[in-house]
Amino acid sequence: MLAQSNNGILFVLSAPSGAGKTTIALKVLEKIEALERSVSHTTRPMRDGEVDGIDYHFIGIDNFHKMVDEGRFLEWAKVHGYYYGTLIQTIEKSFSQGMNVMLVIDTQGAATIREKKVANTSIFLLPPSIEELEERLRGRKNNTEDEIRIRLAKAASEIAQKDNYDYQVVNDIIDNAVMEVCQIINGERGKGKL
Ligand code: ADP
Ligand code: 5GP
């Protein structure tokens, strides 16, 4: 279990695939000091342009299951056919270095963190509409038609979980959404923590 004696804040950002969480997270991380993204472990194959250790730690399925058995993940989930997980050690290391941490994870992972009663501030990013979500998924050009269909079908059940999050932010105009997320983070930091 994550040691809660330290001073760092754990931020959890979730959204349906294509809503813009990667885009927003990158911009927020540029703007906020002492905040870093936890690099997850995944069994998904590396995409063009991705770097091992930067985008994800890319590992084999046996290794992933071994790490699950060893209790090393704060949370893990199977998303779109592959396993993803957040190491406890990664977060503890950031906290020990005086950093706050942002997890960009799916709704299952966020639910696990909530169930484990790990202190965190959670943000759900919403697309302005399902039509716009579909456009963004198509515009990104890294999913097949089948994958887009599956992601859209999942989006409704993910959006239904939005009220389980501390904050909801609509990602309509990028800069506005970035500003809102930054305000949430700065507000939490102002509550006497880092
Ligand atoms: P996610 O990480 O949630 O799957 P991405 O960050 O990859 O989503 O964004 C999906 C696509 O939508 C990308 O092509 C991105 O450039 C675009 N996008 C993100 N935010 C906006 C926005 N506010 N307006 C228009 N396009 C956006
Ligand atoms: P992608 O493979 O497109 O980068 O991510 C697919 C999905 O997995 C996204 O919803 C992303 O947020 C989620 N994800 C990435 N890392 C983790 C993680 O460590 N845990 C969980 N639960 N989901 C993750």
C-alpha cells in the first residue's frame, strides 16, 4: 500500500479515449512546477514515436502478472485488450523527491484507487459531445474503424462515472480546459500541501 505519511498529492486524470487527456496532461505538466506524470507499465506494443521509459515501461505479459502477484501495483487494469498498471514505487519515489504526481489512467484504475481509499484528487475530462469525441478519435488516425467503434461504445459507461470524481472539466477549447485543470491543481496545493 502507498505510504501516506509523505506530503505529495496524487492527482488522477481520467477520460474516455479520445477526449484529450494526453493532450491536456502534457500542457498542464509544462505549466505546473513540482508535478510529474507517473510512467505506467503496459503490455501494449510500442507505437511509432513512443519511447520505452518515457511514454510507458513496455513489458511482457508474464512480467506484468509477476508484478501483480508481488503486489507492486497501486492499481492495474486491462484496457482495450492490454494490461496497464501504476507502480507504488514510482509514486513513492516522486513523493520522496518533493514532487506531486499525476496519473493519467482509465476509469477502472481510478475506481481501484477510490476503493483502496488512497488519498487523491480526481478529475474527469469530458468531451463537449459524443459527436466531437468521434471526430477526435478519427482525427487522431491511430485507431482502426473497429477500435473507434469499441472506444465510442465504452465512452457512455465511462462518462456515467463522472460524478465519482472530485472535479469534472469539459475539454472544449484546449486552453480553457488546461487552465481549469491548473486551477484545480493549484487549489489543492494551496490547501497546505506542496
Ligand atoms: P486521449 O489521451 O484522451 O485518448 P488525446 O489527447 O490523444 O486523447 O486527444 C485525441 C485527439 O483530439 C488528438 O488528435 C488531439 O490533438 C485532439 N484534441 C484534444 N483536445 C482537443 C480540443 N480541445 N479540441 C480539439 N481537438 C482536441
Ligand atoms: P494508450 O495505450 O492509448 O496510451 O492508453 C489506453 C488507456 O489506458 C488510456 O485510457 C490510459 O489512460 C489508460 N492507462 C494508461 N496507463 C494506465 C495505468 O497505469 N493504469 C490504468 N488503469 N490505465 C492506464
